[in-house]
Amino acid sequence: MNLKTSFFDRRGKVSIVHDDSNAAEQLAQELLLNIPFVTMRPIVFVCIGTDRSTGDSLGPLVGSLLEEKKLHSFFVYGTLDEPIHAVNLADKLREINTIHANPYVIGIDACLGRVKNVGIIQVGNGPVKPGAGVNKDLPAVGDIHITGIVNVSGFMEFFVLQNTRLNLVMKMAKTIALGIYQANQLYQRRNWTELDWAENEKTN
């Protein structure tokens, strides 16, 4: 759970209203603008959070939804069955870097923010820093990040997280998962197009 939404790269981030009719499409396009166009680096999503707290369950909910979709181009870590949270985050990141050579990582986490921004999904450059708002010294995660503002910050954050509506978190998780799935389909097609172009250049 990241409570400091201002931690990220100051070049800014894109905000998407989770229940807009084209929210998933916007998210997919933003991901494709950030993910390297042609790369040998594996694309890895690290979904951070725990199902022990409603507000902090966004990440593992996204991970479980993506697990059901069986992505072909991306790898996903952090689900309801196997969550990635404060206790195991460092170990999981070491494991991911052992399995994948120089992965391009997208960190996914819930956060708190202003009341007018609740329900906003943000995509931005740089890592997410889990636990920054509660003075936990945890590793930063991601070349880029996706965060969902699930409730209001500023007072008794842990209590706020425990009393966040699951309905909102679930809707946001579905939008994020659908956007990533659409990006997966387009990324796969884009790479095949690039491969075909390269092969044609060789034969001409």
C-alpha cells in the first residue's frame, strides 16, 4: 500500500477515471506508450497488496483477474492466493530477478488521495514505493507504475483502508486488469508486425 502519491517521477502521470466507458482502452494505450516498443526484456507486472485489508487488496485482485486471463506477452506476480506484501516484497523481487533476466517491471498498488480523486487510476513513470506513507523501508518497485486511489488520505490511514468499499476496489481492479489484457493483445500483435517487417527487410 502506497500512501504517498507524490513519490513518483515528477514528469507527471496520466489519470483515468475507473468507470469511464473507455477507461480500459486508455490504460492499454498508456501502457503501450511506456513499454519498450521492441525489447528482449520480459514484461513483468508486480501486484502489491494484501487481502487482509479491503483497501489494500487492489493489487492482488488485479493479479488474480490477470491470472484467469492467461496473458501471452506479460508475466504477473502477486495474487489473492500468493500476495506480495510488506513481509515478502524484498524476497519476491529477488525471485523475480532470478527468474527473469533484466525484467521491465510495472508496479501495481493501491493508494490514498484527495476525496475528489477517489476512483482514479494513475499511470506514470518511475517506481511505486510501498509503505512510504507509514515509514516502512520497503524496496521501490517498477520502471513504471499503475496506482488506484481507493480512499481518502490524511487521517487514520489504516482505519480508512479497513473501511474502504470492496465494491469500488473490485471495479477498479476489473478496469486495470482489462486494460492490461488489452495491452497484452496489442503488444503481441505489435511485436509480430515488427518481426514481419524485419524479415521483409532481410529478403529485400
